Amino acid sequence: MIWPFYPFNRETQEILPILEIPPTLMDGGIFYDSPTQEEGVMKILYHIQHIISFEGAAVLDWHLEMSNDSLLHGAGKALSVCLDKWRGDTPIFWASPIEMAKWWKERKMKLFEEVF
């Protein structure tokens, strides 16, 4: 899932009033398999490029302790290398989860206004 969404409760047949912003990539999703740092960088870059090709939202779940390069096969350093490559790239909207939620709610309102 590469876009935020409102979960649906099948029992009540209602949309829940919470915004789900699902992670699309987690540090362990790549680095638990013991890749080299270079392989990890390539996988992260591929993931981000793939999401961009669908105009989606890449949400990275990178644990704070991965800032220590000696942990999880250098996952923190690999992420730093990738983010440096994308820094300043205008098509990318960098945001925290709360900023993403605010943007999504505003976008939803604009889309709703355009339809009705």
C-alpha cells in the first residue's frame, strides 16, 4: 500500500476515523538477510524509485538504533547514503507522519470539493 488510507470495519460497514499511513519499507526488511551495505543501498534506491513511478508515498520505518553503523549490517549508513542522493530533489515531499496526515486531510478536502 503506497498511499494513506482510512481502514474499513467490516462488522459495522463503516470507515474508521483514523488515518493509516503504512510503512512501505523497514530496515529489517532489507538488512535481516545480511546484504552488503552496497546491496542495501541499491534495494532502498530501487524501492523509492518504484514508489515514485506510481506517484505514491514511501514511508520508511527505520529504527533509531540503526544510526549505529555497527548494527544490522550498516542499515543506518545505507539509509544516509540513499537520503543524500534524494536530498533537494523537487518531486519528493519530505514529511513526518503528522505532516503527512495534515497534507492528506487537506488533499482529501480539495478532491472532495472538486467532485461536488
